[in-house]
Amino acid sequence: MAEHGLRKWIITITVIMASLLELIDTTIVNVALPDIMGNLGATLEDAGWLVTGYAVANVIVLPMSGWLGDRFGRKNYFLTSIVVFTIASILCGNSTSLEELVAFRILQGLAGGGLLSTAQAILLETWPREEVGMATALFGLGAVVGPTIGPTIGGFIVDNKSWPYIFYVNIPVGALAAFLVTTFVKESPKYGKGQPVDWWGILLLAIGVGSLQVVLEKGESEDWFATPYIAALTIATILAAIAFIWRELSTDHPVVNFRILKYRSFTIGIFTSFALGFALYGSMFTFPVFCQNLLGFTAQQTGELMFPGGLATICMMPFVGMMLKKGIPAQFMATLGFFLFFVFSLMLSNSTLESGTNDFFWPLIIRGIGMSVLFVPLTTLGIQDLHGKDIGQGAGLNNMMRQLGGSFGVAILTTLIHVNSGKNRNILLENINSYNTPFLERKQAYLQGFMGKGYSAFDAEQMANRAMEGMITKQTMLLTYDNIYLLVGVFVLCCIPLVYLQKFKKNVAIPVDAH
């Protein structure tokens, strides 16, 4: 039943607040890893499980969140997720060993998986059907801005406090969200109450999705299939996925209802959500690494650099919702969003080693606008035919595909950076010879500079060679990142035809069952 007036807005703020908890914690830990390693005496590889454990737990629960909401009631499940997430945050901050911290991060991820999709389902049932575009836009504030501002908040906290506070900041937000949910959110029907539990489905889902997430998170650092456990998890992913799909289609009470794939717009929508996740998280991964490793930015400087783009997204989201409400086809707006993201990628593909904050300002603003124009129409198109209990199931699958898209994006781009850097280096080395005039001139300039500082001819020769090696390495990585940006841009352009396979509606709205 749709809400009106002040109550509608309080519920909206509440669910956005809760979803932000989960989304910010997806990326806030990344910038704190060096401090955590130093404090707990862990290696980078071991500390990486703080990110992997959270992501694995999160993506396992996401597709089940609709079923859990139906079984226990969305309000009860949502409130429980908030409380457990907040308690897990306290435990993370008080951890005295890496093992404890990883365990509590997994608990945090399990609770966080129930926040995102349940928040979206509650929001869609709170707003009148003719205003669903605006509701989706408001939800998108958290979904797009959360991962963007996570590193900014994390960098500020680590620089001014200590790493436990990246978890402690969740406590007041979680407590307030829990109070508001208890007071204002109404309980939804318990569609799944009393039905048998699909334990086999839950087990196969956990094995399949969990194994896939670990492969994507750890594959590059472990040299992919050369490592036995990565190869074993890949086989487990394939077998569990086949068995899971068969199980869910053959049981009367599935934990994930694949029958909603009969809706063409939803089926295509999960692929566009995958593409959105690939672009969103892939660019969020590549750009900070480029700025910090190649241009020498600090984590906080990089976070501050990305903040205006986040503000652009915040400002544009309500505007996009109004445009949808006025009847502008979501397909047209999504096309504009894909194109703007291509422009952002194209501008970054022309970066140089002299690029600075001014060079990145407008590309990131364009990216922020593009993300807002992408997220709302894609989400609205994908779930336009769902109703009743299918909304929770659809939201869970949709959010899972966006998260998996991000995981695939990071894994694929990391591998491409590794492979292409070797190729680009070989190309550059072809020009390092005694017949290349620019090379000889640059090396001679280094030699004269070092000898002018009093170094012997032999030492100056060695130092000049090291300087040339450093320059080649930087130029290699610059070419690699520029190519990656262009590749991501071409990828999003290729996704445009997908949105025109979805149904056109003058005013896209979601029919919500009244019972």
C-alpha cells in the first residue's frame, strides 16, 4: 500500500540511509588496508580477504533476499539486517586479529546483502505507482553514490583517526535507521510463511555464487588456473550453477524464482544491470589506481577528486525521476547515459603523465551525470513488469547481477592491465636503440644532468639508464590505462541496443499488488 505525505519521505530517507550503510562499506575498507595490515601484522594478500569475504557473503545473500523477505516479512528481515550489520560493525572495530576481523566482515556482508534489495522493494511499495521513476531515482542515490564516496570517507577517517572508526561510523546511522524502520515502515505480507525451505537451493547457491566471487576476487593475484584452488573453485562454480538452476526450476518453493525470467524486460534488464556494474565498479577500480600509482595522488586526494562527480549524480537523480514521470522513454535516457559514459572514457583515454585535478574535473562530472541517467532508467525498465512478491525477487537478482558485473569488471580489467602492460612495454622497447634520435637525445640529457651534479661518467651512465627505465615503465602503464579507458567506453556503447529490446511504456510504472 502506497504511503503519502511526511511518512512517505521518512520511509524513503530511512531505506536510503540503510542501503548507504551497505554500499559505503563495500569500498571504505580499501583505503584502510595498509593501516590494518600494520596494526594487525598482516600481509596484503591476507588483508585482501577483508574485501573478498564481505563481497562473497554479500553476493550470496542478494539473490535470496526476496525469498527471506517473503518468508519473515520485509520489515522484520530489513530490521534484523540493520541490527546485525550494526553489531557486526562494532565487532569489526574491536577486532584484535585479522582472523576475527575477516569473520566479522563476513557477518557484516551477510547482513548487508539483505539491506540493498529489501530497501529497494520497500521503497517501490511505499511510493505511488505513477511516481516509481522518482522512487528508483532516490534509491539510485545510494546505489551509485555509495561506492563513489566510500574511499573519500575512508581516506578522511584513516588520516584523522584510526581504522576502527571506519566501522564505528556505522553505529549511529544503524541505530537511527533501526528506530525509524520500527516506527514507520509497515509490514508486508509473508508470502512464504509456512512453506518448506529449499535447503538444497540455498546450499547450491552458496557454493556456486560464493566460489565464483572468490575466483573473480583472487584470480588475477593467484595467476588464475595455474593455482589449484582457483581451478577447483571454477569447476565448483559451473557444476553448482547448473545444479542450482535445475533445482530452482523443478521445485515448487524455490529460494530464487527464476520463473520471473519469463518477463522479457526483466531478463534483458539483468544483463544491462551487469553492464552497469561493470562500468561503475570497473571505472571505480581503475581510476584511483591510475591516479595513485602513476600520478602520485594520495588516497584522500583521489577521493576528493571523485567527490564532485558524486555531487553531480545526487543533483541529477531527482531530475531523471521527474523526466520519467513526464513520460520520456527510459530507453532514450539510458542511451544518453551510455553515451555520456563513453565520453567520460574517451576523455580519460587521452590522459598524460602531466594530467592533474583540473584535467579530471569535467570527465568525472560527465561520468556522474551519466551514471544517474543510466541507473534509474535501466532499473525501471528491468522491473516494470514485476508485481507483488516478484518485486523482492527481481530486486535481489537485479542487484546481484550489478554486483557480479562489478566483480567481473574488476577481474577482467586487472587481467587486461597485466597482459597489455607487457605488450606495450615490448612495443616501446623496440624504439630503445642507437638509431632512435629522440631516445639518444633524452639519454644524453640525463647524462649531462647527472655529470653536471658531480657524478662520474660511469655513475651518470648507470643513473641515466635507471631514469630511462623509470620513464619507460611510466609510459607503458600510461598507454595501458589509456587503452583500458577506451575499451570500457566501447563496451558501454555496445550495450545500447539491449535497452531497445525492452518494452516501451509512456510512463513506466510498476503494478504493485494491494493484498
